[in-house]
Amino acid sequence: ALPPADATIYLDVTAEEALRRKPELTPYECARNPDLNHEDFLRHQGRMRERLQRWANDFEWQIVSSMQEESRVTEEIGSYLKSRLPRRAGDVVGVYQCQFES
């Protein structure tokens, strides 16, 4: 078994926005329907989003909306992670920097 995570971040996105961002679909994303139609994608991803939102609340994951500007998403994630870092004697607040690449 894996040890519990120190932090879990859920990047939330609507099914409609996910579809808009996707260049092509897979059967897995469409409830295993090989027809790859948008209706199946939206229905399946909507159900998955509901489940993930419940888990995020039940397991106290940090929820970050990925419906906002990329720089804001990065800022929220960095701020959250920084708040979770252990403090040691002699640490200077604000010296931690997070960098993410797309």
C-alpha cells in the first residue's frame, strides 16, 4: 500500500470546457463508446467530475479551478503547496518558489 499523500490538488474543469480543449477524443473518455461522440463525452465526464468533486470534499483535497488564467492556476497551486511546506528554524518566509512547466 502507498502511504497517504501529503497534499492532493484537484484541477477542476467542466465537461464542456474539457471538450472545447480536446483536439480528439478516446473511447475511455466517452464511457468506452468507440463512436467518440460529444454527447457521450459530456455525459461521462460530467459524472466523473461529480465523483471527483465528492472525493475532493470527502478527502479534503485542494480544489483549484482550471477555468481561470493559467498564471492564476499556477499561483494558487504554488501558494497552497508553500502553505503545506514544513517550517524549520531559520527559514525565511517567502523564499520558496514553485515553477511549473506546461
